[in-house]
Amino acid sequence: MNSEEIVRLCKQHTMYTWNKGDAVNPIPIDRADGIYMYTTDGHKLMDFNSQLMSVQVGHNHPKVREAIKKQVDQLTYVFPASATAVRARVGKLLADITPGNINTFFFTLSGAESNENAIKAARLYTGRFKILSRYRSYHGATNACMQLTGDPRRLANEPGTPGFVKVFDPWPYHYSFGKTDAEITEQNLRYLEEVIMYEGPDQIAAMFIESVTGTNGILAPPAGYLKGLRELLNKYGILLVCDEVMAGFGRTGKLFAFEHGDIVPDIVCMAKGLTSSYIPLGAMGVSDPIAAHFRENVFWGGLTYNSHPMGLAAAEAAITALLDEKLIENAAKLESVMREEMDGLKERHVSVREGRCIGLFGMVDLQKNSKGERMAPYNGSHPAMKKFHKALLDNGLFTFVRWGSFMCNPPLCITEEELREGYAIIDKCLAITDEAFEG
Ligand SMILES: Cc1ncc(COP(=O)(O)O)c(C=O)c1O
């Protein structure tokens, strides 16, 4: 099949996500290796978003590939009530590397399924119903996760299942500027405590947060926020669930992003980087008291593909590669290079408003005037953003361009030289958004 046929048949017979089928313009991908992907026409693209912020170890890793092949020869599937060697090993491995008293894992197939099961676990464990989450969040596309999600993808899915209460995260754009981290934290937690009062503290099972907000802005919490939040929720017996689906597995320069705040949640949800996306797998990790509860009480949840050997084999190899090749350390080390490059873009381009990163988790916001108004508003678009996106691809760089921002989330195996090469392409293409700058 040639590229046109591939695209035509994909569009004709398969549905695409989050878009009208006729509006998508998919890139036909033939293969990928390291930090690069190659189109069916042989065009080489640097993967500056690790696909969906998930291919941590890079594409086509020989050891992950080998582990998957080995598992195919050993055992491809058994039902979830079985015990397998790979399940035993990955459970133990995750218990060893996850901080604190999180030692027990329920395996799923995706981030959304991990969060769905965390909602269930929190409700069953506490006997409470309500769930708090934040507006600037994405937690998955399944029914309950859409209600957990704050961003606009929730809106078309409303009304949904009841019991979900949204709050502001600590960075509401317009009134946090100029304040210290301590002031922002204090103000946000005071507001949150008031919400908890109004909603009824003994009704609230859990609060879900992305430890570092992902798609909705790459927003690391202000210093002290995670500790303060942990204490506040403890005061009311509300569980803290950290959704580490995007921020976990080294993306922020630590294995889990909550480690930056020196806390341990009650439940941690993971997927994406767990297998570097080689095979679908998610997990919900629970603290010892929650695990003890479900040793004596039924966990009312199940999946045909729970603890799937293929996913577990990929997870074992991907985590081992992440640790052995010191990719988390690499992400931490290259944070300063990414920041320096972002600062350089801001100096050279009037359309660059701000760049942020933690580890290799980064985003740059573009502006259309010197008042700092976004090039495209929240949930909106602008022709210059589309042109900029196309120019990136034409110049050999793949990344996500969303609203008035673009993502900088390369695989964690990227070198300093490659990272700078990526920014050189971006630098060139920003001439387009500079041209759209209104002054
Ligand atoms: C923070 C977060 N949680 C959950 C999800 C949902 O994961 P999945 O698409 O694997 O269901 C995502 C996906 O992007 C995510 O970023």
C-alpha cells in the first residue's frame, strides 16, 4: 500500500479520536527508532512528544522488543485469577521502586482504567461517594474519567455520572502572578478547605490530582503545595490519588512526580511510561492499609486482560531499561538545557510568552500581543498555530500543538545535542508566529 492508500483506508474504515473523521490528517508512519519516526514516504521526524508523552525509553528498544518476543514464546495469555512468573516479578519490582507504603498493584490496560479503578477503590475503602478533582486536568476518556477530567473534553460528555466536584488548581492564571509559592499554596488550600466544608467532608472519598499537570499546561505545583494538600486531606480522611499516567516513569526527572513534593499518596495511577507504550498496560498502586482492606473485602472490579502477561513483560523490560540506562537522571540533567533553550526562544521571538519545564516535561506558550494574550485562547485555535505546526513537520519535528502552546516532551533517551537540534527547528518555525504578533 502506498501512503495515500494507507491514509484513505484508515480514514474510511477506522474512527479517530477527539476530532471529526473528515478533519484529521494522519501522518502515515512506517517505523520508528530511538527518538525518530519515519513516514511511509521516508520522511524522518524527530519525536518531540514521545508520541503521547509515553515512549520514555525511545522507539524500537532492543531489550524491550526481545522481552516481548520471549513472552510470546513463553505464554501470551491466561485469565486474571491465575498466577504467572511475570506477574509476580512486575508486582515485586513496582513495590520495590514505588516510594513509601505503596506495595500492591492492580493491573489494567490504560490510564483511564487505572483511574476508573481508583475511583472504585476509594469509594469502597472509605464508604464515601464524592470525588474532588481540578479543572485543569485530564484523567481519561471513559465515562467516570470524563467527569473526573476538568478540561473541555468533558463538556460534550456531560451530564455524566454524579458525585464529581471540580476545584481550581493552584495556578489560576489571572490572579497568581506576582505572589510567592507560599502565598499561592496558602490561598489555594484555604479555598479548597472551604469547598470541602460546603461539600461535606464525610462525603468525600478522594481527591485526584495530576502531580504535575500534563496536557493542560505542564504545571508543576508551587513549593509546599503537595505537602499542604496531603495534610489537609488527611485532616478530613480524604484519600489523595496521584494520577501519574503522564508525569510518571521519569518524565519529570524523578520516577514519580509526587516525589518532588516529598509526599506519598494513598493511590498512584500509572500507564503510558509503565511500558513505554510498547504494549498497553496500566496500574493502580495502593497503600498498605488499602491493600489490607481488599485482602478482607471484595474488590468489585475486573478486566479480561487484567495482569496480561504481554503487557507485564513489556513493563519489566521498559522499567529495567529506564533504570539501567539512567534515563531518569538524563531527564533531570537535561532540564537545564531545555530551560536554557526555552529562555533563548523567548529572547529571540516576540511571540514567545513563556516556557516551562520539569525534567523533560515542557511546554511553551505563545502570545499574540505584548499584553501576553494567548496566540489562541483556552480551547481555541489561531491560523498561525496551524501554520506553525505544519512548518515543524515540514522541517522534521513532530510534536503536539494545542490551543496557544506547543509541547516539548522528547523520549528520555535524547542527548543534549539532539535536544538542541530540536529547538533549532522550533526556533526557525517561530518566525511564523512572530509574523502573527500584533504588537
Ligand atoms: C494524566 C492522565 N491521566 C489519564 C490519561 C488517560 O490515559 P489513557 O489514554 O491510557 O486511558 C491520560 C492520557 O493522556 C493522562 O495524561
